[in-house]
Amino acid sequence: ETGVTQTPRHLVMGMTNKKSLKCEQHLGHNAMYWYKQSAKKPLELMFVYSLEERVENNSVPSRFSPECPNSSHLFLHLHTLQPEDSALYLCASSQGGLGTYEQYFGPGTRLTVT
Amino acid sequence: TQLLEQSPQFLSIQEGENLTVYCNSSSVFSSLQWYRQEPGEGPVLLVTVVTGGEVKKLKRLTFQFGDARKDSSLHITAAQPGDTGLYLCAGVVGARTYKYIFGTGTRLKVLA
């Protein structure tokens, strides 16, 4: 238990569906992140939020839409996904900047797009 | 494209053996971190190295950051089945950026 929870743990959705992934951190951190982990590629940083403001968007397609309503919650809204978007989506949080402060990861949401 | 190459990609060894995992890049990193990830869980941070040439020890694990801050190694002494997992290096490219990239990963299995 890292203090970062993600729901749902597993999600199967069709290409025309709309769904959302939820992440909650109970650590009092001020930065939150979304990552994508797929079988054939290294873990990829998708979005960075610092103090509830998006500070990095690593060329992620617009069918992924993040939302950070407060410092404890992070959402990833999904719509019209493609089968290649099937992956493990990990949320993380940290007290400060990347590479300096420890990131705490949630267990991930295993997404399958059919 | 910045890339962190890890080698070997897969490693299966007997309990008690020693091993070294390498993480190499052509880019300079302001810091580099090592993680271990177990099935069904997110990565867990093992160590952060910041200074070129730095060596850090965590029980049976020894981490080294290259002098030029482009590479790193993880050495495990007397491996145990509990060391089994996916080992990932990751780092910030340059300074004051959000360019945080992960390595390609080394999947280790330690047999009892």
C-alpha cells in the first residue's frame, strides 16, 4: 500500500466508449502524474500536474484528457480509443520535482480496448 | 530520441549468484533513479543517484552512476528469490525539465 489508489483496477472498453480512470493520493503531495506502460515500450510519462496545473503533456493524443480538480485527485478521461491504447495506466505522486523527490506509484489500471 | 537502454533484458539465475544490470544512454542525466516493479503493482523507488561517479549501497544492492552521468549499473550480491521483479532505471534529461524517461527494463528471476 503506497498511499496512491487507482480505480478501476481493470477496464475493458470498446472503441466508441467513454470512460474515466481515477487516481487518489493520501500523502499530501503536490505533484501527480499519469504514465502508460505497454508490453513492448518503456514506461512513458504522459502528463504532469504540479499544484493542480498541467505542466507537461508529452505529445499524448487528444483522445486522452487529464483532469486534476485538486491536489489529491487525478482523472484520465478516455474517448474513442484505439486497440494500441491497451496498456497498464499508472498514476504517481510526489512532494516535488521529478528525479529529485520520490514518486509513489499506484497499482495501475489494466485497460483493454476492443 | 532520448533512450535509456537496459541490459540484459531478461535474466534467470540461481539463488546466491551475483548479477549486474546496466543502464546506458547517449544523453546526460541530472539524476537517475532505479525502481523495482512486481506483478500487479507500480514501480517502487530503490535509489536516486545525482553525482557523477556516485556509489550507493542498499543492503545487497550496489548502485553506481557513471562519471559522465550517462550510464548507471545495479549490482546484486547473493541474489534471493525476493529480488525477483522488473528493474527499471529512469532519469531526468538535462536540468529543470519534465523530460523524465524510463529504461527498457530488466526482468530478473531468481530461482530457489
